Amino acid sequence: MELSLNEVLEATAGKVIVEGKKDFNKICIDTRKIEANNIYLAINGERFNGNKFVMDAFRKGASIAIVDEVLFDIEELKGSETVIKVENSEKALLDLASFYRKKLGLKVVGVTGSCGKTSTKDLIAAFLSHKYKVFKTKGNFNNQIGLPLMILELDSSYDVAVLEMGMSNLGEIDVLANCARPDIAVITNIGLSHIENLKTQDNILKAKSEIFNYFDESNTLIINGEDNYLLKIKNKCFEILRIGYNHEYDVYAFNIILKEDKTSFTVKVKEEKFNFEIPMAGKHNVLNSMLAIAVAMKLNVSFSEMEKGIKNLEATSMRLQVIKKENFTIINDCYNASPDSMKSSIDVLNSYKDGRKIAILGTMNELGDESINAHTDVGYYAKEKVDLLIAIGEYKDCYKKGYTLDNIITFENKEDFISNLNKIIEKNDVILVKASRGMKFEEIVSSLEEVQI
């Protein structure tokens, strides 16, 4: 982190209440991960108060602590530590990241949407990677704590930062956009995720649209033109590029060939065409690739440079991750789930030609009043596309109602399924495992990996 102590004080409006060391290397908010010369920033959150752990942070090697409450005895300090007091530690984190983003002056790409954010982020980073040094959000660090921490991991060696922006309610993307100030914003789609809080898809569109709240004529918004809600966004003071499957869009794909573990397509922009092959399954990843290609074009990356860059693709784990065992195949898609992503993953499973196709599906969270209909609809969508549906959890009967066929097994919880999986799995099966993150279906994947047939 390329900041001085004076810049930290300026950015956070902090005051030194204990003066000691001035040297530091990076920010850390978790005392379990503290390293020598870290700044420990004590987040005062709903579930825990980091101000209680300041002494622990110093014992583990932190040189500086930023607090918004003093819950320790200053007399216990050794005299070499520095303590900075701020009004609100969470706001201080955002302010520090905002200050740092402006200081670095690199290009920032912001990515949001109901689903597909992570895959699109990964694809953007890959398409840019041959020409630029690219930083991308790690894991799910996409909220008001995670995003500023990602910005503070940057340094001047990076050319572009691709930052994922998540939300669960109105106003949250606005905070992230104000902090990151993206030069280019991408919205993947408007689905049902978070409809429990936001009530309507129009409100979800409004929340996602906060990503361009700070745009002017120098900025570009890139949207999925195949999404009817996103087409409601009209030209404002900034450029809007639309991607899709036909010539009415600025960037579009055709000649699409879907295979079990890869996808090929032709992209056309004005009169220029190019053939791509990406090591990701599913038609939805064609749209995600179009979004990424549009970003790369705006950053002056040629098609041939994009083709070289895609070889550097590092997909986030548990996103349609194919695990080939000796006698069967697992498709690990446990990272998260929404109605749209469930259907896309079922399509990927359906593309397998050999073996029995099994879908192990769990709860999709944060759907509110739409939960029953959404789970029933996914069950109906799986009909004729899978050979066996295994439904687990609260909405297992909704899956069953939509599916209607006899080849379905339901379980109250994943533990019940795991205790029975040896009776279910057969040689040559292809098994999709998918649910919302809170279900922790990676435990099912781990159990499947141990199955001997």
C-alpha cells in the first residue's frame, strides 16, 4: 500500500491519540490474519466490535491501529504502537480506499448484476491480461467492507482493477461506486436475487443502476441487451454499449457452439469479426464474454490480444468447476444460486451426452415472496433435462411440484443426503451440485469426491 501515515490521517480525518511507529505495509481487519507492521483497522459492526481486539492485534505485530472506540488501557501499550481515532471505522475504510484509488489513478472497471458478476469479472480480467497488468476482486469481497479492502491491495504496478460490486438493498451500490469511481461499468442482468428486500425487479434495476451515479461524458456503461430490464436504461450524458445475439447490438455473438467444457462463438463489432473459444461451459458465458470483450475494446485491446489473454483465465472456484473422478464427473457450482443461474447450470448439465445426468439442488436465498414460485419454476425447467433430480432443504417440495416426474428424491438437509449418497451415485454419472452460498453445498462436493464406485 503506497500511502504515508500523513495521507492515512488526511483520508480518514483521524487523530493520533497514541504516537509510536509510523511505518506500515497494509491494512488488516481480522486479528487472526495480522502480520508484522500491519495497520489494524477495527471495524465496529453488527456482529462484533473490532475495537475489543486492538491489544491482540498489537501482540501479533500490528504497528498501527485505527479505532472508533477506545476499549483498552492505553497504559498497557509498550510505547512503540500508534493509535489513530476516527469517527466511524467503516466510513474510514471507505474514505481511505477512495483516497487511494484517486492517488493511483489507474483504470477501474466495476461489475454488478443479479448473477454472472464473478464469471464476468474473471473473463474481463483474462481478456485484458495480455496487454495490461490486471487486479481483480478476490472471492466475494464485493460489499462495503470487501471492496475497499480490494482497492487497498492495489499498487502502482497495476494498470486496471476489475472490481465486483454486490448489494442487497438500495443505496449500497452507490456507496461502492462513490468509493471506486469506475471508469467503465458493467451490468450483467436484472434477475430475482435480493427481491426479498427490494420487492420488485424495477427496484433491483434502480439499485444496480447506482453504479453509474457518478458518471459523466468520459465514462462508459456496458449492458446485456438481451435483458429487458436493462434496455430501460436510456442514453444519458455517458456512452452506453449493448451486447447480445444479433446485429442491433454494438457487440454481438453468433455461430455459437456449446460443448461440455468449452464454448466457441464468433463476435462481430461493426465490420470486424473474430472467432473465440473460451474454456467455460454454458450459453450464458457467451453473454458474459461479450461484456468482457466490450470492456477490452474500450481499453484498446485488439481481438488477437484478447485471444492471447483468455489463455490466462483464472475462474473463481465453485463456479461450474468440473471435477473428473475415475468413474463419474462432478460439476461444482456451489458459489451461489439464483433462478437464472440455476437454469444456466442445468443447461450445462444437459449438454453432457454420456452418463446419467443428476442435479443436486438446494435453497436459493433472498427471494422473499417469490421463493415458492422460483423453486417450483426451476423444478419445472429441470424436467426433461436431467435423469435424476435431488432436492434438498426448505423448498424441496416446490422443486418436486414443478418437476412432476417420478425420478426425484428429496432430503430435509445435506447431511441426510450425504449419508445416503453411496446408494444413489452410479458409474458414469454427471452430477451438478448447486445452491445459495449459505447452504454450504461444497460439503456435498467433498463427500462426492470420496465416493468409491
